[in-house]
Amino acid sequence: MRTHIFSPRIAIGVLFVCAAACHRGKDPDAYGNFEADEVSVSAQASGQLTSFTPVEGSTLRVGEVAGVVDTTQLALERAQLVAQQQATAARVGEAGKQIEVYQAQIGIALRNYERMQRLFEEHAATAQQRDQAERDYRTLVAQIGAAKAQQQSVSRDASSGSARVAQINDQIAKSRVINPEAGTVLATYVKTGEVVQSGQALYKIADVDTLILRAYITEKQLTAVKLGQQVQVHVDQGGGKLLTLPGTVRWISTKAEFTPTPVQTRDERADLVYAVKVYVPNPKGALKIGMPADITLGAMPAKQPS
């Protein structure tokens, strides 16, 4: 089966860029690194990849066919099952016609048996004649019962064949690798011509138009941070230049933890902090996954008219 993790796309504000040689008025309130909602796309069928289009760095649309697993054997099996279904349907029809013949005969046999019974009571027919008429009637009753049982058995075979055809159609549909989320291909794990197994990861994709800054705040700062709050995100561009972007707090951890090693100094890492996720627009691709950044708790200053 394919393994999928989906997250809603967040549209956040307008991108403001402040790239100038300047200094902050105060120290940042929190530090962190950028990440993305990554989706690992897996194969849902086993077989040889007859095509595989994802390339690292390329973009894919939702619903785009990213690859196809060979379905030749499945198609042959389906054709065989369809032929068996046709034969089974013919047997169902024959059983129905045979029942109609028996039902037409049983009416005559019943009337003959009743007539012989009356004649026997009137001493106009022998016991042997009466018994023969009764056997003819009861034989037809048994034949009708057997024909109906056969018809039901053949009908069950037909239903089973239809279910198997539907199963194969589903397997053939799952042989097409459908891209579940629009975004950029981060990594590929297979190539065209390779044999893959169901559940095997094929590629990883993420929407990098909006990145997530996972930052860490102290317990004292916790009361100052709210869901939906606007903050300033700062990224060092080198040479003393800062890229300042708007961000929106979309998640606040309910559990304290120790600050991850890459984020703070050794002394500061000893303190318990709370993780927050700040969604930051990245339409121009300036931000990269794993890039460090810091935040200031406060909305972007109003843009001055030029």
C-alpha cells in the first residue's frame, strides 16, 4: 500500500523582504530550522516499473501519473476470468431452461398421478399403474430441485468471478502511481525498469511554497504566543544582511522538552522549552529545508508607502 501523510496548505500573507545591512533592535525570541510537510509516495502494486517520471527538483501536480507498474499478467488473468464468466453465464441460462422444461412436464405428471389415483380407487386401474404415475411425478419434483440447486451454484460461481475481476481491475488501477500532492520532488529512490514491491517508497515530495519553521520558546514566553499569531522570521543572508519574512503560528506543543542540540548553546539546552510551528510563505524559493532561522514575537511592521 501506498503510505501517505497529508497536511492542509496554508496561505500566509504577502512576502515582505528586508535585505539590508542592518542590526536588530533586540535579540531574537526563539530559534529553529525550516522543515516541510513531506509526503513519501509508495507503490501499491508489485512488478517492474515501465515508466517513472519524478526527478529531484522537479514539480508535480496533484493527480499526475508519476509511474506505471507492469500490468501484463494482470490483464491476461482478467481476460481469462472474463471468458470464464461468459461460460458460467451460459451455464446459468441452460439451467434455467432445463427448469422450465421440468416445470412444464410436472404439471402433466401431477394430473396423470391424480387421475390414476381416482381410477385405482374405482378399481379401474392397477396399483402398478398408480405407483408408476406417482414415481414419474416425484422424479420430476426431484429433478427440478436438483436443477435449481445447480443454478444457484453456478450463480455463486458467476458472482465470485465478478468479484475477482473487480479485484484485478483495482490492482490494475493501483499499478498507476498517482501523485497525491502538488509540490517539489525532494528525493527519488527508484528508476524506470526496476522491480518494486507493494509498499516500497518510490519518491518524496513536499510543497515548498510554504515552509514550516520549528522553533522553541521558553515557559515564560508560552503565555505570549497564541495560535494564529503573526511573528517576524529572520534569515541570515550573510554579510550582515537579514531576510525578514512574516510568519503565522499554527501549532504549539503541549509538552515541554529539552532544546535540540543544533539550536542553542549548551547552557541554554539544559532548560525545558516548547516547540512551535511557524508557517512562512516561500513563493520565490529563498528558504530551504533545514535552513536555520529565528523569530521575533511581533507582527511585521506596516510597510511604508514609497
